[in-house]
Amino acid sequence: MNEWTKRYYNEAYLKRWHLGEPDEKTQKNAASILELLRIKQGNSLLDIGCGQGRYSLAFAKAGVNVTGYDTSDVLLSEAKRISATMELSVKWVLGDMREIPFENQFDVVTSMDAFGFFEKDSDNQKAVSQMAKTLRLRGQLVMVILNGFRILNNFQRFDRREHNGVIIETERKLLSERKAMREKLYFKNRNGESTYERYQRLYNAEELSELVNNTGLVVKDIFSDFTGAQFDPNSSEKIVLVAEKVKM
């Protein structure tokens, strides 16, 4: 991890998104993905950028054999704690998504709002290539990211929210000819204030498809949500891309 990612994911993420056990919406989304891909109980799934394990645990609860992979030991520790509380068996692995230590092993690889945070496009491409490497023949990749096209067309430079007694103010700046943004986050509570940075590449559906196609996978579908609704570049909040490994 570089300096901003280390501070953000190890210190700020749980303050911003401390979600605990998978809620009803997450479990419903996970079930929709498994149904959409026709994934059965006992199939193997690798969840890249699993964080505190929200989707990993929802998939495991549905009977899938899950490996959660993340670069933050802090978030993985939280994932382990929650999985123990839920009495679910998930294999938690610490590592960089640009160097995934698996090959031809999984029926499904998921990346749930966990992609586009490397500041070099070549690193983002390498991460997708590593995801593809881990799939078995006919294995499927599911990538879920924010719709960069929609963000750019409705860009909000500032917002403010409160979570568990912490006020979070976010300032955003567009970079690289409107293809990325850098956020500065201010966390304020009665104990004081802390500041963090966050970078995100704003991929549109065509750009994400190109990254996936470059790995040799074949993009099968692009949806706007987990139920398989039609994608609209102007209105869809998410890009839900499904690809398949058709040759070794």
C-alpha cells in the first residue's frame, strides 16, 4: 500500500463504513449475484478487496466456499471477528491485488466496489489480469464499481454526513482530464479532527470492458444492479460487469 491507502484503509475506513454483519440488503444483493451467475452451494469464490468481509460473509452464508482477499490487516481482523461471531468459515488472505497468489482455482471472482484505487492505470490493469488468472475455465468474474460517467456528469465537490457520532466532510477535486478524482476527508468528533485522502479512477463501462477484454476474458453482460437490470450510462449508479474465462 502507498501512504494514503495505508492511512485510509487502516484508520479511516471503519470510521466511515463500519457496517458489522451483512445487512438484509447485502444478503439480498449477494443472493441475486449467485442466482444471476447460477452459482451453486459448494462452488468456490474469491472476493477481491473484501475489506471487513461484508460480501464475503453474505456469500459464505449462502453456502459458497469463500476466500476473502484484502491488503489491509486491520480490515481483515474485523472480518475475522465478524465471521467468528456468525460462525461462518471463510479463508481470509492478506495481499495486494496486483500479486494474487492463486491460479486457475476459482469458479467465481468478485470485486465489490473495491477497484480503481491505484493511481497508475497500468496497476489497475494488472489487478484485473491477476483476477482473471485465478479463474478456472468457464469461471466468471463480477466487477462492481461506481459509474464514472454518471459521477462526472453530476459531480459533487462537497458533501457532509454523520456516522456513529462522527461528522465526515468530503472535498473532491477532478484530476487527469476528468478521469479521476481525489478526495480529502475530514473526520470530526468531540475528540478532535483527523484528515485523510482518497483517490479513485472514474471508469466508464467501455473503459472497464477494455481492461477485462485485455486479460483474455470475454465480457458477457453489463448491468446496472445485482438483479440484472439494463445498464444506462446516464442514470445507473453502478456498473455491474460479468465476464467469463473461455480459454486457458
